[in-house]
Amino acid sequence: MKPLEKIIRAAKSHACRIALSEAEDPRVVEGAVRAARDGIADVVLIGQRGVIESHLRQAGTVSGVVRIEDPTTSERAVSYADAYQRLRASKGVDRATAARAMEHSLGFAAMMVRQNDADGTVGGAVATTAETVRTALQIIGLAPGNALVSSFFLMMLCEQHHPKKGAFVFADCGLVVEPDAAQLGEIAQASARSYQALLGEPARVAMLSFSTDGSASHTRVTKVVEATQLVRAADPSLAVDGELQFDAAFIEAVGRSKAPRSAVGGSANVFVFPNLEAANIGYKIAQRIGGAKAIGPIRQGLAKRANDLSRGCSADDVYHAIAVTVVQAAYAAPLMH
């Protein structure tokens, strides 16, 4: 079974409610209706009711397949505004400002998650990453013990032309621009947990660099080595190594040659890039030249699930983001009890 099929099957086994904050976009509606019909999630479409109902009719369905919440008329609007005012009172937010904030679908969806009326939310088809992250941080907040929010792409190498097949995590491709050693270590640990949650298999983490096992000397290499040591100290059971060049981490023969003592050489499934520049370029090369399917950016580090979409996303991307969010939420639920 392909990894993506495995995630979709896992999502179907959990009863999760996912709020989609940009349901006035037809791509979002199409992906959401498909997800609801396939039993992946109980979907809530957030936005102007008339616009959403028009998209549903064009998609050949009726509103009964999914639920609609219009923030301007919802019975939840008053309690959500009250909750937002309490949450942001220290920032000078008054009742009128709180009410206006909850009229926006992005904020309304995040508050649904905070108030346990939804298990997760997906947005970003229209809003920028900065807007979606800011809203999630303000309303949902960081998970206990986490110092930052990071992101990853789930890279699917499942086509016939891929000599090595499977699902791989690339992090951080979307948020933390220039992490220091401590932040890089936190990204690595979060990415390992994300891989295990989504794929149900042990993570093997490669801390990437332009150097392998001391082949080059530079402050950028030192940062990766220090981050690796921090990860090992925090979780001795995790298979992690660095610094490693990508080929030494990905190709078995190269791993045996360049890093013969490495526990993950040639077999890594989680790749932690030294900065956002390298990670973003790397995933897009894998996607556009290598033909990998890129799902994300997927967020980690928040108290509850709130994932992003690319503004160039397709209905398929929305569908897959819903499935990923369901599995993340289901995995996190028992950890919170």
C-alpha cells in the first residue's frame, strides 16, 4: 500500500471534525465534499452561506453532505467573541474588536478548534502563510513545552521512475528562516514525532549539511553537529545522525562509503535541513524535477492541529491536507489525556 493510501485509510478510522476556513473558494469546497463523502472527516465549511451553497450546487451536491458555518450569523459568534476578548485582553482587545475578529473565517475556524468544536483546521488557499500562522498562534497557541512552530512537507516518492519509494519528511520548508542549534534540534524532534504519527513507523533522522562526518569545517557545520547532540541528549532512543550530506543520508551505498558508522546513513526518512532557504529549494527540486508529490506545509508545535495550504493548491491538495490533519489530531488526542 502506498503511504498516502495508508494515511487516508487511517483517517477513515477516526471520527474527526475539520473546519475549513476558506470555503468560499471552489477548490476548498471540491476537496472538502470529496473528503466528507469518502468518510475521511466530518467537514465544516466556514464562510458566507450563500457563496458556499452556490459552490456546492456547482459541485453537484447539497449542503447536507457537509456543515456550513457563516461567522456573521452563527449561533457560536457571541461565545467565540467573548472567548477571543478574554484571550487577547492583555493586548487591549475590546468587545467590539473581538466581535469583528470572529467575523473573519480564519479566526472563526481557529476558535472552533480552541473551543473543541473542531479537531483541526485547514487554511491557506487564499490567506498567506503569515496570516494563517499568526491566527493559529494567537488563538490556538503553542503546545506545552514547545518554544516554536515549525513545518514540514511530506514528500511521496511512489512513482515508477522513483528508484527509492516511500514517504519522507523534509523540514523546515516553510517557517523558521535561520534556526539556531536549539531550534534545529526542536525541529528534528517534532519532525520525528510527525513522521511516526502519520506513517506509524519509526523515524530515522538525518541532520543535513554540506559536510558528512567532519569532511568540512565551518560554523554552519558546527551548528548542525550541536543540534544533533541536543537531539540525542533529549531522546536517546531516536535514530538520528549529523552532519550528513543528502546523498549519504538517502543512498545506501553512499552512506556506507561516507558515513560507515552512521545509524541512519542511506536509510533516513526524516531530513532536517539547516535553514529555510535550503529546505524550501530542496523540496521544490524534488517536486518539480524529481516528480515527488509534496503535501504541506504541515505545521507542528501548536497545541492543536492547524495546517496550511499553498495558494496554488488544487482540490486534491485540500483533500490530502484534511486527511493528514485528521491523523495528526487522532494521534495527539491520547497524548493529551
